Amino acid sequence: MPRTSADGRTLADSAVLAPGDWGRGFVAQSPAASTPGTWAVLDGNCRWERQKLPRKVLASVSRYSRLPGGGGKGTVKVTAAATVHASVLGADQQMSTTLEEVLRCPEQQPRSDERITGLMSLGTPFGARGQQYADDYVIEDGAYVRKSGGTQPYRWMVARLGTVVVAVSVTGAKGYSEQELQQLGTDALAKMLGRVQRRLEGK
């Protein structure tokens, strides 16, 4: 497991998907990545903001990509993130917080002109319901709403391996089924977990 911030940053950088890792046609959003030395925090007003990393968090990296619309389809937006903690306890606490935040904030504001409503979460530890790929797993489902109008499916998937927490979000768009969006997120999370596993095994 990583012991220093530099090691944590190296692991997080290697795990988080770049636009091309999502599939053909994906490009970077603007901004393309999070500010180094920060992580995403849900504040008391249910708004997401970037804050300085706590002392026991070694590194956190987020990258933002999109699949531009065309041919009658809208633009799909995705996020890939990895956070490396100094201990398993810290990583486990992040998972617990993720699960509980939906109870506190079933409606959240990722940006000033965006809302996520009707959020529901479900946690599945290793071995439960056939879950064999991570020490812990949390999924959130809801609806993404822009001020300009229109509602699309939203999914946030989070998994923990040891001290590392990886996550992906998928915001739907016109012309895409929920099954397609779910598969996109599932494949991305599996790819990130595989990268983390190989790094931790020294391969």
C-alpha cells in the first residue's frame, strides 16, 4: 500500500481513466481534471466543492470526460476518480460517508447550474449478493437536472480496494438507454479496479 503522498499520487494517476480509456469518441471536458492537492466534499448545504486534502488522505485525482452528441444523441458526461488513504480505516470511512450522504442530501448540487435529485444509495460489501471484486461497493442512482431544462439518469459507482477508493459517475443523455449507461459505468469501474489491483501487486 502507498505510504507517501508521492506514492499515492502515482497510484491515483495511473488508475484514473483518461478520455480515451472510456471508449472511442470520448474527449476531455473543461476543466479536464481536478486541482492537485484537493478532493470533493459535500458541504452542509448539499453543494459539492473542492477542499484541501486532509492529513490522512495521500492523494485524490478526478478526470472529467464527455462523449459529444450527434446523430440525434445528446452528450454523455463522465467522471473517473481515485482517492488514496493512509489507512484502510480512512478509506472505509469514505465509503460509509458516501453511503450516508444520500440520506442527508437526497438532492445535491455538483455545479451552480446543475442538480442531482431523487438520490438513492446501496452498499454491498465483499461477498454479499455475489460481489467478489472489491472490499466494499456503493452505488447511487438519481436524476440529473440542468437549469436550462431536461432530466437524465445519473449513476455514481464507488469501490474500495484496501486503502484506495475509486469511483465513476455517468450522466445520461438523449438517445442512450439506462442499460447502455450502466454498462459504461460498470466497465469503467472494473478497468480502474484492475489497474489498482495490478499496482498493489507490483505488476
